[in-house]
Amino acid sequence: MIQFEQIGIFLTVGLVVAFYMRLAIRQNSRRKQQATIQNNRKTKGKKKENELQAMPFFFGARVASWPWVFAACIFLMTGGSMSIFISPVTPFWWLPVDIGIIILWIFLV
């Protein structure tokens, strides 16, 4: 029988795998997009300079301070991981870790 804490471990591992798969797919699509933009610049002449540097929208908002988002995610993941050592009976150690991964998944990738 699966215990409650094992569900948290499986969920965390699944989120980490999904995060890195999305990261790999995203990097591949960015590489293809940049190659297409470079080809268009060669054939059509000058394009806009800020074409590669446009800030994307996330859920209708723009994130102005990426280092703060990244630091908050690292804090959540580290705090969740350290809660195992501080209080070994904490059954919900994986919640802050998963929330940090989800925030990174949504905003930074």
C-alpha cells in the first residue's frame, strides 16, 4: 500500500522530470526560432532590433524582477528539503518543493 509520503516523492520526481523535459523542448524551439530570425534578416534586410528581446506575457502580467522570482523558488525548494532534517515527522515536506518547481516551470522556462 502506498503511503502518503510516497505520493509526495512520486509527485516531486514527476514534476522535476516534466520541468526538465519542458526546458529541453523550450531550448530547442528557441534555437530554431533564432535560426529562422537570422535567415529572415539575411533575406529581407534589416529587421527590428528588439525582436529577440521582447518580454513575454505570463497570465496577462509581465515579471519585472526575474532574480526575485528565482530566489523565491530556490528558497521554497531549499526550505522544503531542509524541513526533513529539522523535523523528521513532517509529512508535507514536498509541498514547498513542488510549489517552487511549479513556479519555476510557469515563469522561468
